[in-house]
Amino acid sequence: MMKPRKPARRSSNFQYFLVGGSMLVMMSMLADMRDTWKPKQVSNNCAEIVQPSSILGRDELAKLLAIPERDRKEAVQAVVSEPYCRLPKVEIREGVAAEREVYPLAFDPQTWFVVLYEGDEYAGYSFLFQRNGP
């Protein structure tokens, strides 16, 4: 009759490898990796004040919201006067610098309507909520 075979012993080097690998995995799970892939912060502070008394009324806002993206910059400028200020340029699409102009809302001055231009095209808008208005 044949004796049952004992399982082969793994080398102690392999055990050290498993323990070390496990420790690395645990450390990587505990590490805060959010800073590694954090997007570049964009400044929403005015870089240049253009017209301190500029505001945007409800009628103007309604007209602006009807303008399609990628229309000419002149289409937007036909609706509004000079902006309150210009924000620092940003890069929304890689390699394309975008200009941002700010118009505080007449009915809520702590809310800014921000118009985005890429070259001579209207690229869109956003709302920026201020704590202390313009």
C-alpha cells in the first residue's frame, strides 16, 4: 500500500513575497490618491474689472439662453453691454484658450452669469454663485 504524499512545502522566500505584496496592497488602499489626479484649480476671481455698474436683466438673460452654442461672439454681444469683469482664461478643450466674461444678475447680484468664448465663437455659459456679490 502506498503512503499518502505530504504536500510540498513552499519556500520561505515565497511566503515573504506574499506578505510583502499584501502589505503593499494594504498601504495603497489606505493612501489618499485624490491629490494625484486632482484637476487644476481655476480662479473665479475677476482678472479685470470692465464696467462696475454692468448688470444683466431677466429679458437679456432670456435672450442669451436662446443663443445656440458655437454661434458667433457678435450674437451674444448684440444682446449685452460690456461685462462687469473678465475672469482669467481657462483651457476647457486641450490647446484652446477660452475667455470668460461675467454679468451679475440684476435680480440676484450674488449670482453671476458667465459667458464662455473660444476665439470668435460663443462656447456656452455657466452660473457662478458668489458669497459676497460683485
